[in-house]
Amino acid sequence: MFRAACFAFVTFAAAGAQAQVVKIIVPTPPGGGTDGFFRVVGKEAEPFLQQNVMVENVPGAGGTIGVAKLTTSKPDGLTLAGIWSSPLTATPHTLKATPYSTTDYIPVIELSHTPYVMCVDSKFPAASGADLVAELKKNPDKYTFGNDGIGGTGQLSAARVYKALGVKVRDVPFKGAGETLTNFLGGHVDIYVGSPAPILPSVANGKSKCLVVTSAERLPALPGAASLKDLGIPGEETMLWRAILVPKGTPPETIAKLEAAFEKAMSTPATKAYVEKAGEIVQIRKGAELRRMLEAEYASLGAVAKGLNLQAQ
């Protein structure tokens, strides 16, 4: 009887441990670059966390709905957010009431970064970044660009480039790179502005061509795309980065465990292969360094939004 009771207790305890699944809230629809990234990295983090990881997509309002859900979650290390830059440093400048402040979450670790890309259909009348600029200048407000949402980093990155180049392109916001890609491939917008990963297969099969990246330097994954230095405006660089957040109040030892697990996950063969294929670069920042980067980018993108007259709405 005693041994049976002990066995039952151990079985129950094991079941309880197995139930401790780590959930990553991804504030985009399925299918985009951020979603794909955190599905791969979450899976690779499982051996280091010694826990299973699941992704929950919570899209909407430029990513702020998902981040808001994270900030109201229990700070026990079982609910994280896997985010890209927009919901923290861009969208708050163009939403009247962002449902969280910078003190409602703790940035744990930055994992990667990459520029946004500007891509067109293979039949578009431009073969280079310079050609694209010339075509847009010749036809103000004729073309449309799809992006990751109102006030998002994708929208701001493209708008600041277009303004610096003196061209006018109509803005069509979606709920993430996945939706942007679907509408671009469906012919509903002329220019895809988003992360490289979703568009690369279409580039590989010859249906699309990427002509500009929003970084000062060229991107190895798209060597033919013009950099902002090539276009004479290197100071207008905007990078897309991905990071893990937890709710405020999460214990320091839990944060340290998450930092270690996700940093190790970024060095596995599967993650390295995914990052390279996606056109991204591993970038690890943690703690005070990461917080300083967020604060600096928040300020700089706020100035961009103000300069572009993108009003809170």
C-alpha cells in the first residue's frame, strides 16, 4: 500500500512537471518571419529549459495586443513573448493608448536582427534599387507598399526612406509580414516591405525581386539589393530585431535561466541554419545593454514618427 501510494505520488508529480509548458506569445498571425523564427528557436530551447515550448499567436494593433496579454500574465517564467521591434519602439508613437508602458515588461534577451526589405514582382519595371527610386519618382502615389501595421517599424522604416529619397508611395498596413506577403503575392500591393524570411522563397523561384534593404550595408542573403549607403542615405537605417520578454515581477533567477536557455538555442545547428536561410544575423544582447538599446531606439523612432507627421490614432 505504501509503495503504491509513493508510486502514485511520483506519477502525479511527474505529470505536474510535464504540464509546465512554456508558452511564447507571438503578436503576429501565423506564417510571418517572427512566427517562424520563434517556432524554431522555441523548439531548440526545449532541451535547455527542460520544458516543452508552445507558440500562441496573438496578432493585432501592430503587435500591442499580444504584448498587452504578456504584461497581464503571471510572472512565473511560463509565459513569455517572442517579439519583433515594432510593439516596443515604434507602434507606441502612433497609437493613442498603448495598453502597457515600458515598466510593464522585462526584456530578457535579444536574439537576432536584420534589415527590412523592399521587394517587387519580377515584372515590375525596375531591376535595381536605383531603378526603383527612379520609377517611384516618375510616378508619385501610383504604387502601394504593404507593411506590418500602422505605426510599426516596417511602416516607419519605409516611410523614412521614401521621404529621404523624395518619393511618394501609398501605404497599406497589414497585421504582420505573413499577411503582407499574401497580399503582395496576390497582387493587392506593389511593394513588399517586411522581414526577409517570408519573401526569400518567392525570390528563389524568380517570382519576386528584392531591390532595397533598410540597412546602411548590404545584406549577404540578398547581395543584389541596394543598401541605404548605395542610395546615399545611410543615416536612415532601421533594423528589425527579435527578443524575448517576460512580465514585470519575474524573479531574477528565472530570467537568468531563460537567458541561458535561449542563448544556447541560438547556437544549435537547426537555429543557425534557419537564421542563415532567413537572411538574419544572430545578435545577443541582455540586461542593461538590451534595455539601453530599447530606450535609444524608442527615442529615435519617436523622432522619425514625429518628423513624418504620423499622428497617434
